[in-house]
Amino acid sequence: MRARRSRRRPSSSRGRPRILPPKEIEVAMDRGQDARLLRAIGRAWHWRHRLERGDVTTIADLAREEGISDRYVSRVIRLAWLAPSVLERLVLRREPTVLSIFDLCGVAELPWAEQPGRVFD
């Protein structure tokens, strides 16, 4: 009977699945994107999907379940409607923004064509 070799997972992933971008997109992992911004974008998308699926019916219900104010939820959820080009540059290419998360929430209300100029210039 042969001894089985155990396969160790890379320590960087700690057993968690990793989401990788398409191969044609150059990812700049050496640049540090603000982790708070990435979490806020992910949270906004999660909330958007919960509302669209009907898991919750209002922002107030969502805020109550999360244990945060409905004002905060209504402001941050706007990040789920950022232009696709802005999301690609922020999340995949990790380009730093010149705006705070609060200001970025306001930019999400603009037309998609205007957003990149406000976020990165």
C-alpha cells in the first residue's frame, strides 16, 4: 500500500475560492486598492441582488436585517449602479480613485459616460 501525499492549499487563499478576472484583462495586484471601497462595492451588489430576488422588499427591511441605518444602506447601495467601465478599473485593474466612498456614491447617480471622468481624473 502506497502512502498518500497530502496536497496543501496555497496559504494565500486559505481554502477560500478565488474569483479570477478574464485572461484578457490585465490585473495590477501590486497596486493597493482601498479594501473598504472593495467591500462597499461587494456589499452594495449583494444588497441589490437581495432586493431584486425579493429576499427583502424595502431598504428599511434590509437595514433592519443588517443592523445598520436605512440612510447608510440607501447611500451605499448606489455603488451597485456604477458604470461597468468604472467597476472594471476599480475592482479588476485596482486603479485608485480620487474620491472618497461617500463621493463615489454620489457619482453613481450620474450617466455612465460621465462617471469615469469624475472617478479617475
